[in-house]
Amino acid sequence: MESAPNISRVLHAQPLAVETLQASLHRVGRTDPTRTALVEGDRIVTYAELSRRVAETAESWDLLQRSVVVLSGDSCVELIVAYLSLLEARHVPLLAERVDSVIDVWRPAAVVTCRAGEQMHVVPSAREHQHGREQALHPDLALLMTTSGSTGSPKLVRLSSQNLISNAHAIADYLRLTADDRGITSLPMHYCYGLSVLHSHLVSGASLVLTTASVVDPCFRQAVTDHAVTNIAGVPFTFDLLEQSRFSDLNFPSLRFVTQAGGRMAPEMVSRWARRLSEHGAELFVMYGQTEATARMTYLPPSLVATCPGAIGVPVSGGRIRLQRHPAVDEPGVGEIVYEGPNIMMGYAEHPDDLAKGHELRELRTGDLGRLRPEGVYEIVGRVSRFVKLFGLRVDLDHLERTLAHLGVVAVAGNDSALVAAVLCGQLDDSGMNADQLRRTISEQTRLPRRCIHIVDCDVLPRTASGKVDGPALVTMAAAASAHEVAQPASAHHVVAAVFSDVLGRDDVGDHDTFVSLGGDSLNYIECGINLEALGGTLPQDWHTRTVADLEHAMTVSTRSRVPRLDTTVLLRTFSICAIVATHMRLHRFPGGAHLLLAVVGYNFARFQLSISTTRARITSGVRTAARVGLPASAWIGINMLIAGGYSVGALALVNNYTGSPWRREGRWQYWFFEVFVQLLVLSSAILAVPALRRLERRAPFWFPLVLLTPLLAFRFQMWELGDHYNYLFRTHTVAWLFVLGWAVHQATNAWQKLLVSAIAIASVPEFFGRNQREMFVLAGLLLLTWLPAIPLPRPIHRILGVIASASMWIFLVHWQVWPPLDAVLQREVAYLLTILVGIVVGWTISRATSAIGSAVASGEVTRHGVATRTLKFRTRQIELEALASMRSS
């Protein structure tokens, strides 16, 4: 922990001796001409080149007098040159995301648009001269920016050169930026936080990687690695995206620190990210600022994150904070945060005449309520404007939001007539409440009548341009929902959304959902893929991870003339179940199908289960998967025990592969595959529920299964022995290597990795079964899955193979009881075909029966824990659909 004297010193620090942005740029360009300033793709711009281009562009501005110039576009070299050259020429850039929202009010002399890979586009404006007089600009005015969240509002923040310079140096000071540092444009330049990254790096002689890619885009990660980026900036929404994707592990050797600002991030998330970064030798800086203070007012030293994860920290160099009592708050020690420092704006501008005004503020009333902690750091406890008054009752929205977080509420907003609580789709159901119960809970806490409390269930929270939750938009959504009590799916008009909704039993499919995020797995994958292919177009191979909107577009632009590609796992499932039945009926001896299916199970486990980002969701998915496969198998075995006998209690409990007697042969090993499947799934889910192991898997997705494979191969080659040898082909520890090998096959993404898993398969499969035919069947399937994940086949064949693969579990379950009586009265080939058909019919019948039951009760609540829109149709159909095949993964 940083000592009290050091904290005190920081609290009362004096402004740094600074130089202007342009002076820093030209100084570095002269003293070290080859030093890199900007990196854009393969393009490198040195400080000398940037200094020269800025000077040349500044002289080229053909404007009659000092003017306002609207500037917008991508984070690219041209945008930075345009911005710095306008400052150099003492024009006033107005950085805006949407040009139309400012051009009609602020009389710009020109509108400049910069796009990556394109030349600067300048459009002169005659508006200034149409007003019949020159526009008066104060001599100190350097920059205009829209206020945080002021979408469409004409109000601007007036900033001086001193504001920009002092804050840039203060940020560089506490981040300890040097010429060896390299940042990356993870935030747009029209956002004050993103612009401050540029300023602080330039005054430090550091460099900046320019990219327009999202932080969850593989291109962004590649840029961080290729260019040895040392720091990344993010707002809370940035970290939410990382949490929901497979990019939450920021394991980069070059990374020194990550900064977070732009809104409050939950203390538990701050702690979690600080720990993650610390494991890789990096630090997390939590910061607090506003556009009105140029960018940053405080920062939390990384040494205090562990003890004060909810704090905003200490003032930046040259800044001071005092807490002013507010009439809305009676709590001792709590007051409005008032900031004083050289980075405070000159003032607001709401009309062009305001641009002639000078410095109007000595201090900034932030509107945030805070207190000073014993550690000497400040923390925010609420916001003055986050109080609403309804029916004479004052409600603290921030406090209410925190107290409702454990119920799945992610945002609370309101006005003088309504209070709105927002939950993300599915979270309310997980909390054990429905909308009415949540409304009642809020009413009890606030004493407000329930009629003015609204619950909004949304796919994605509406956000402002800066990434903050858009409260007014939530209120508008609530009003629209009230007018239409029965809401339709977000994208019901989309054919892709309609397929997802039907196959997955979800009535909440949105444009940003994916097959995996909606709970899809290897069983739904077949049915969903077939139905999508039937719509026309060609499915991309990664369709299960694409959003609804993206997938619909991809299928729209594709053509039917292309031969569609069938997922290899579907082909292997079909051939395996057909081979299993043929072998058991002694029609043709073709053993090995069930063991090949274990490898396919591992492949799909990696494809679907490992896409789930949170530990809780993975555990829930694993347990649900085991139940949805194990329960139908156990129920079928139980029915046969009651009718004909022949099965043990161990078989009923799906542990007969370990408890079965070698002397009891009747029904002894018929359902060993289901036993191994359930046991493997539970064990794998448990392994990945351990945070340290999950981090290792994310860090080394290919090597992790290979490490797991090492002890399992010891069992396979009988270097280690556990239990009797009589049923080694059916015990989990002796066949699990096939599952993990399939897992590794999916994670092999390049040629050398595929060669390695192929070599392991070639070395491991032979002599395991003692039958060459069986071994060659399994080995051929593994190699096919490794090198050819999809196979071009005519569309009609897709439907036939898909139907058989989807029904493979039911075929496996019922064929033992179906084929003997058929074989007794029919030719064996006919009995074989009818056995396959009976399995398909059983699966289809159960599917339709559960759908009919669901439709009958669809108008009511399913359970006391479900919302009204989650009906029995969803639950029962999910169970049946996800138990349709013999390999099951989530």
C-alpha cells in the first residue's frame, strides 16, 4: 500500500513544467528523427515525418481567418495529421462522431473527414459568410468537444491549450510513460479519453498503434502482439466485451499496464482484472475524469487496487479535490466532488457567440457524490443527477442499482414519472425471479407504487457514444414495452432468427445473439444447420459463432449454385451409428463406431463448451448436458428393467462400466457409451471450473488437451493399470484419450498442429482394439476430422444424413430391443433399415409430443422461477432436442 505521506504529496502536487503538443512533436522530431510516432498496419511514421507533415498541412489550410473546423473519421494517420495541423495553425478543431449534429449550429469553415487508407477529405463551408460577419473566437480557445453522452445536443466543451497540455503531462506522469511505451487506439479520437491517449503519448515521445478493430477482434490482438504494445485503454463496456468473449486473458509479454475510465466498473471486476494482469506482470490503472476536465482528474495507484477496488484514487498532478455538502445527502463525510486544476475547461458553449468567451470557471462541480477513504483515496458513492423524485419520494438510482445487482439488474434509470430496471436476457430467470416478483421487490425497497416500476428485458444495453448506459433510452424502451405488453422476438422478421428461435426454443433471439450464446450445442447444431441450409445460400463454416445479423447477411450474399459443405462431425455420426447397429445385428461386422464417436464428442466439447466464457455458465452447461443425455438413457434402461429385466442397478445409474460383474453377461455393456459420455462430461466440466486451469486452457488452447492426454496415454498403453482388464475398452480412464484427442483436433488450427495430432493418432490407435478393421475405421475418422472439417455434398444428402445423425441417440437407445423381433420375421437387411427408421420415428414422436405439451401451457408460467415467456415448450423441447444424438457437448 502506498504510504500516507506519499498520498498526501500527490493530493497537493503542483503542476508540472510542460511544453505544448506541437513543441514536443517538433523536439522529438529534431533530436531523434527515426523514433516511431505512429504505426498503421505495415506503415510506420516517424516523429520527424509526422512533424514535417503537420507543419506542411498547417500552412496549406486555405481559410480566411481563424476558424472552427469540424473533424471526424477513423483513428488513422490522416486524422492525427489533420488534428495536429489545425492546432498548429491555431484553428479550432471540433471533434465529433456525427457531423450533422454540429454543422448547423457551429458555423464551421470546413468539414474534414479522414478514413483509414484514404486521403483527407475537406469540404469548405459557406455558412460562416452567410451570417454576414466573422466568427469571434477567444485567443485561448484550442479545441471543442461534445460532452459525454450529449448525443444530438448542441452543447460543447471549450478547451484551451493549457487544458490539453497540463492534462497530457499529468497523465504521462502517473502512468510513467517513456519513449519506450507504445499504446493502441482502442477508443475513438472524438472521445476525450481516446484523445488523451494520443496527447499523453506524444508529450512522452512514445508511439501509438492505429487501428479501427474492436478489442475482441483477432486483428486487435494480433496488432498488440506484432507491435509490442505496452498499454491498452478501456471503458467498462470494453471489459464487458472481453469477459463475454474468448479474449479475456490479456497475456501479452510486452503489456505493462491497462487503464480503465469512462464510468464506474464494479469493484469485483476491478479486482478480477487487476489479478489477471498481475499474473502477467502488468498493472491496472483505474481513472476518473470528464470531458469538462479535458480527460482525467484522478487515478488509483495500482498498489491500492487490492484494498480499494471501488475507489477513484487521488488527484492528478496539479489537481485538488474538495467535498461540498449537498442538500440531497445527509450522510456525514459525503459531498459533491468539486475539482480544481489547470485542466478545467474554459466553459460550455451552447451558441456560436459563446466561442468568444474567456475562462469562466475556477473549479468544476462534477455532479458526483464522493467521500475520502481512510487510505487517502476518494470513492464515488452516487450522483446528484442520479436522484429521481416520484410521488414525493427521493430515489438514489446508483444505490438501488447496486442493491439489485444480485437479482440480475444491470442498470436502473428513471424520470419524474417512471422507474426502469434493466436486465439482460436470461439473467432474470437465473436469479429465481420473474418480472412481477422483481417489480414487487423494487416497490418494497423504494415504497413506490408498482404501476410506475417497469422491467426491461433486453439483448444489449443501450449506450451513449462514450459507452455509458443510456438512461433516457431505457425509459423510452420501457414506455414502448408498456404499449405492447406481448413483445415479439427482437428479430422475428429475420429468417435466421426464426430458425434459431424454433430449434433452440428461445423467444428472445436478438440481432447480436449467436448460436453458441443462445445455448446451442452439437445436437441442435445439426438440426439448425439443416434448417438454415434449406433457406438457400451457403452456410459459412463458423456460422455457429456469427451473430444473427451477420449470418443473415452472409447467407443473403451467397448463392445456391455453390455445393454446400456438410460438417464432418455429422457425417461421422451418421456412419458411426449405422456401423454400430450393423455390427450388433451381425449384418456386417464393422466395429469401432462408438469409440470414434468419443473423439467426435471431444471435438464438439472444444467447439461449444469452451466457447462459454464464465465459470458458472460452464458448470451449469456441463451439468445440464450430462442430465439431458444421462436421464433419457437411464429412463430407458429402467423401463427395460421393469419389463424384461437383464440390467443391473449399476447400469441404471450409468456406472456399470466400473461396477458390472465379469460373470453376468446379459445386458452387461450395452450402454457403456452413455456411461463414459456422462462421466467424461462431468469430469471435463469440473476441470475447467478451476480458475487456474481455465486460464491455462485459454492461454494455450492447443497444448492444454495435449498435456491432459499424456497420463491418459499411459492408461491406453497399459503403463498404468486400474481395475481388471476384462472391460478395458469400456472404462472411462482407458478410453478418455480418444475424447481428449478429439478435443486437440479441434484446437489444431495450423498445418504443424494438425500434423502433430495426426502423428499422435497414428501412434495411439493401432493395436488398441486388437482388430485391424476397427482400428482403421477409428483412425480414418480421426484423420478425416483433422484435415477435412467440412465436406462438399449435394444439398439433398445433407437432409438425409442430418436426420440420421440427429436421431443417433434414440437409434442407439432402442435398437437393442427393436432389431431382435424384426430380425426374427424379416430379412436381416430389411430389419436393419426398419431398426434405423424406428429410432428416427421415436425421436420425432418425442419431439412432437413435447412440443404439443409446451403449446398447451404456453400461456402460463412454467415454474415459480421462470418468467411468463419461458414456457414448458421451451424446457421440454430443449431436453429432447439436446439428447437426440450420441455425442453431446455444450
